[in-house]
Amino acid sequence: MSDGTLTPEALAARAIANGVELWALTDHDEVGGQQRARDAARAAGLPYLAGVEISVTFAGLTVHIVGLGVDPENPELVNGLAATRDGRIARAQEMAEGLAKVGIKDAFEGALNYAGNPELIARTHFARYLVETGICASTHEVFRKYLVEGKPGFVDHRWATLGNAVQWIRQAGGIAVIAHPGRYKFTVNEEYALFTEFKAHGGRGVEVVTGSHTTADYVKYADMAIEFDLLASRGSDFHSPEESRTDLGTLPALPTRLKPVWEALMDRVQKAA
């Protein structure tokens, strides 16, 4: 419902085919796909956890906080996500203006064709449009040339605070997890501050093994999970068969010295009927 290319039903089928044993759909700042994902998982006999991925601004950068085992109908979570989505359209229009200055026309309209819901328009949708029009060969090339800081289509945005995101997830009965920490370009001190503040707000987990981490990242964040007494999460960060580096169910296992986040969530797993 945010920036993935497959339907919840297609994702459930792909997860089953790839041997996934427990699945969570975690759209960016949106829980509108949870009912369909839950129903598809149940029909396929796949245990399911409701999830979300909340955009946060921390130390001037965008960070993603995953919520696992949430109640997708919780009013505080739903209202918080709606507030977080505000401003995406204005930001997207500014991105299009920046791209127009370097000769890329109609990028806003092109990105909207991929977004579906204008409230959820994001950089990924611009990237797909630039690939479609032949400006770049891949979405990774688009980000590198046009959509990261210092490039023509980059526009900063203030998202939710770290405290907001963790509070909404906890209020909805879920566990907050720092998503793919290896992707953020923090200094050592900034990263330590992120983990410290996250834990102080009641955050309980960190993604250790994920599609955008290297083998060295697995070791680094396993160590940090132990240092901060955090549960360890494992997720593909899968968005599309054509774009994602890692498919559902293909990651290596978590290091055995860690406490898996799912062990703390088994009472919230929605089993097959």
C-alpha cells in the first residue's frame, strides 16, 4: 500500500512459495493493507503479524522504525500515521521542480501513476518513473544520480519524532524495532545516540539480518543488540521482484547468540483458520 509493487495477496503467495514461516507486511506510514494481508496469509496457512514502518527524523536524517504485532485499528497509531503522511504531496512537488531544472519534465505526474495514493507518494515512485522513461536503467541508479542529498530531486522532510513513533507502536500493543540501521549515514556518536534514545523511549528491537545489510553489518548489529539488550529482527525489506536485492525467505538465519523478536510476539501471531 506504500511503495511495494505486489499486492498483499501476491506477497503472501510468494512468502509461502519461498518457505517463510512467519510474515509481516510493513508498509511505510500506512496500515491499509493489513486486513488483506492477514486474510491472504490465513487462507494460505501462513502465520501472520500485523506491522508498519514509520518514517522518523533523527539527527537530520530519515530513519525507519518498524512496529511488529501492532493493532492496525488503534486510534493513536492510525492518527499518528495520518499526520506523518501529511506533507508528502508538497514534498513531491518540490522534488519534481528540482528534476525539471535538469530537464526531467512531468516527474510529479509520472510518479503519481506509480503511487496510487497521493498521500503516500515517495522517492521510489519517482525512481520507477525515471526508469520507465529510460532516463536511468534501474531504480538504484536513479537514487544515486537524482534522489539523494545533494542531487537535483532531493528534498528533505520532517517526519515524526523517534519518541512519537515508538509511542504509537507501543500504544498499539506492538514492539518497536530499528529498521536496517546499516543504511543510515550516521557518525558513531549519532548512531549511539539513536540506540540510546530509542531504548529510553521503550524501543525493544533492532534489525540485524536484513536485505540491505552486509555480512559485516550482521556482526556489528548483533553486537549492538547485545550491548543495548535489544531483541533481534530479521526481514527481507522486499519491495519488488525487479528492484529488491533480497527475496522473501532467502536471508541467512540470525546469529544464535541473539534473542529473536518473534519469540516475544508469539501470543500475537495470527494463525491459520
